[in-house]
Amino acid sequence: MPKKIVPPTYDSELLKQDVRWGEFRVGDLFKMEYTKKKLDANKLSFGGKHPYVTRKTGENGIRGYIDYDEQFLNDANTISFGMDTAVMYYQDKPYFTGDKIKVLFPKTELNKYVAAYMITSMRKAFQLFGWGMSYEDSVINNIEMQLPIAENNQPDYAYMKAYIAHLESEQITKLEAYLIAEGFADYRLTETDKQILKCEPQWGDFSLLDVFDWQSQIEINPLHLENLKISNEKKYPFYGQSTTNNGVILHCELKEEVLNNKMGNPTILIHSNNQNVVFLETPFYLKDGHGATSVLQATFLNKFNALFIMSSIKKVILDRFSYNAKATKIGLKNTIIELPITDDGVLDLAYMEAYVKAQQKFIIASVVQGLCTKNDESIK
């Protein structure tokens, strides 16, 4: 059986108590030091053992992994602080850094739970900081963050641990429910899955016009939504050209005359302005963009082969098009992408579906393994 994710243990009674708050200076809780050595990313070879942390947002600030003289590793159980950006992350392993990174060493208690709570408060305290502002030690050390306090008027570390552990436990419950609903209760890779991930398929060139049928669409001016609203229990997504939330602006119920894809067929949307590509299997509404969104369907399309084909589409159109050279319908129809083919030269749909399913298992297994490793030691 797959390894079960064990949620962290915590004192739930702490979360029922009234919280008292206090202000704490960064300098009271942390000692700030410069990184041991600033390493230039342009002079490094990635693919090594230790994290290389920069001021980037996301992925815990990790640009990649490198091998370098280990005497210049910064200590684990510290917070990396990016000057000019106030980007900060808890680092649980020794790490190298790039330029303009300072290291916050805890003067008191710190682990991943306390760090997660403190960093949230610190980010809020630094939210008005930006490029060009002073990041001198004296300025940073005097920034005040709001934290829960215990009876001794010191930070309430027990409460912080319990609060974050509670949130993590909730997310684990949601993850397990998702895996069951999506058919991944058993996410172990079979030998067939492993072979699929290793093998190199035959490739063929296809224009998007060869692969898809272009659908007509109904677009809506957002200013007219109030006039189109009806009372109905069925709410459908309203798509724009946003790159967040899969392009969905909101869910609403509007008159049937402005509804696209009424049968809920598998559909791919490609937005011309930002080359955003999304997949959906429901009816939908579409924001007015003067025909800027292409609506693609095919009788063979499902969510698995769609994900594979979308990756091939993105690979090509992100290089070929831009805001000033939009991905118009004519341009997209003539766009050539590479897709797996059988010995007969037709689309190898079975391979695409099997590959995506195996990749999903692999990613899920990695996530679960990471959670299990982190939670091997429950907190009290």
C-alpha cells in the first residue's frame, strides 16, 4: 500500500484560548548576518547537492542546486532575507546564496512551524518596503511584527506551532480526499508507468488546424453582467485572459444565450494577448476580447491527452508570439507542434494519456514522500 501521510500532532486546546498580541522587533528575535559568500549564478553549474538561494519569489527562493566549497554554506534553521525585495524563506537545510542576501539567526526557538508563523507576520510588517528603500541592519532590526504572546509576555511559541500544524493537518485531509476523488488513492508507479516515463516516442509535426476544430464563441462585456444575470442554481466559470486561477474571473449564472460550450465538451482555450492556455470540461462564459480567445475542441480530447498537447502548444507559442505579436486565430491555425505518433503516423493518444497519468503519480508520490519525511517527528 502507498505510504500514508501522517498529519502532525498538536495541542488543539491551545487554539481554543483567547489570543493576546504583542509587538516584537526583528532584532529582538533574530541576529542578522551577511551570507558567508556571495556566489554569482552566471559562474555556477547547477545540478549539485546544496540549495542555492536568491531573492527570487517562489520555490523557497531556491534557484537550483550546486556543489561548492562547503565551508561557505550558511546554517540550516535560519531565514534567508532578500534585500531590495524583502523576500524571506525558512531554510531547513544548509545553503549557499547569491548577492544581497542576509541570514537571520534565531535568538530563541525556531522550527518550520514557528518560522512559517513568524515569516507571515514579518512579510506583513515589510509590505510597504520596496526597491530603493533602506535595508540597513538598523532599519530591519527595528521593524516590529505582531505575534501572539504567552503569560510571560514572550512570543507564544506553543500557540504558533499548534496553529500552523492545524493548518497543515487540514491541507493533508484535503489532499487525501482529492487523491481518492481523482482515482489516485494508489499512486505507486507500476512497471508500465516506469517504462512510459523512460521511453522516447516517435514524433510527428501537426498544425493546430489539423488537430482541432475551431469553435465560434460568445463574448460578454463585463459592464453588462448585471443585465444578464438570472436566478439559477447552476453557476459556470466566466473566463478572461488572466494567468491566475486558470483564467477564471468568477462563477456566475447568466442568460443561456451567452453561454458557450453548452454540452460541456472537453475544450482548450488559447488567449492571444498572453498566450495563456487552459483546459475545461464545463459550459462557460467568455469576457469580451474582440475575438482574442480561440476555442478548440476535438472528438478525441480528454483531460489527459489535453494536458500533453497543451504542453506542446505552450512550448511553441511562447517563443513565437508575444503581446506585440499576438497569437491570432490565423496565426494559431498555422502553428506547427510536435506530438507523439504511432507507426501508422497518427496521433498516439494512448501514449499521451499513459504518460500524463504516470507523471501525475510521480508528482503525487514526491509530494507525499516530502510530507511524510517532514512529519516523521510530530510536534507536541
